[in-house]
Amino acid sequence: MEVITAKTLRLIVLLGVAGGYLDAFTFVAHGGVFANAQTGNVVLLGVDAAHGDVAGALAHVPPLIAFVLGVAAAETLTHPRVAPMVRRPVRVVLVIEIAVLLVVGAIPTWFASSAVVLAVAFVAALQNATFGTVREWSVNTTMTTGNLRTAARATYRAVFRRDEGAAQQARTFGLVVLSFLIGAGVGALVTELVGNMAAWGANLLIVTGLALFFLDERQPG
């Protein structure tokens, strides 16, 4: 039941909203940084290194390390030696996300932005590595480029090839992209109002997602 719930559209949409929300949160409150996607950090690392700016290059390394650690943590929960001790790894991931974001929301605004960015990068990696499927399709709840590509491709096939399966995929990924957009808009507005406490707004979404697992578990059959 846990695996089925993890692939449902309703959960992926909730996490997509949270993903967009957190990206806007770090961008607005913490120096225009997108902590969810690490492409920018890799590019800037290369650019600064090419210009001989060692300090600038090194500044982009910690978020990359945090992201790698988040992926490693997600993988560890499903490791053959660890899995028997973790009955519901998907739920554990959500609980870890909630705990980290509770701390982030409690950090004073004057505190170093780097710490917040590292925490969000870790959370994004956890979510990215754990929730990678909606129905039978690969999806990303923390970045939207791949989802937009899939939506565009499916839309083309639905319109010009009359592919009914593609039409369903286009609707699904269109909704995921829209959820990310809505999350970004709401996240930006809330962050402007309350600063770091805005991280708790993302927590509400993740807690709701966690609740879906318990609700599905109670369903007969």
C-alpha cells in the first residue's frame, strides 16, 4: 500500500507544490538561490574555477555536498542491511523532511543563509530520490524542466497522433507543472511576509502528504 500511495497523482501534486514553494523560499529569502536544482551550482562552480576565483568556486560546493548526502540518506533507508529495521522508508523520508523544515522555520532571519540553503538542498535531494514516479511515469517533484518536457511531448502526441495514452500523460504532467508553479507563487508571497517561518508552510503540505498514507491504509481492500 505504501508504494502505491507514493505513486499517486494527489501525493505527487502536493509534493510538487512543496517543491516550487521551497525553491521560491530560498530564492526570495536567501540570495536568489535555487536550492532544489543543482545545475546552477555546477555551472557557477565551473565558471568561477575557470576565472581562477577559488573562493567563489568553493562557495558552490556545500550545496552540492548537501544534495549528495540527501540522496545517500534516501538510498540508505532502502539498503538491504537497513531496510529490515525501517518498515516504511517512504514515510520516514517525509518525517525527516518535516523535522528539517521545522528547524529551518525556527532559524532567525539574520542567521547565515548558507545553513538554510544546505538544509533545503538536503530535503530536496531526499524528496527527489524517493518520489520519482507518478502512476507508471518518471517524475520530479523538486524541479520542473523534465516534467515540462514530458508534458510538451505528450501534448504533441495527443494532438497530432491522436494518442489517448499520451493525452492522459499530458494532463498528468501539466497538473504537476502547474502545481510547481502555484507552489512557487505562494512560497514567494509567504516568504516576503514571514521570512524563514515560511518553511513551515511547506511542512503543512508534506504533513498532508504523510496523512495520505494513513488514510489509504485504512481503506478496505
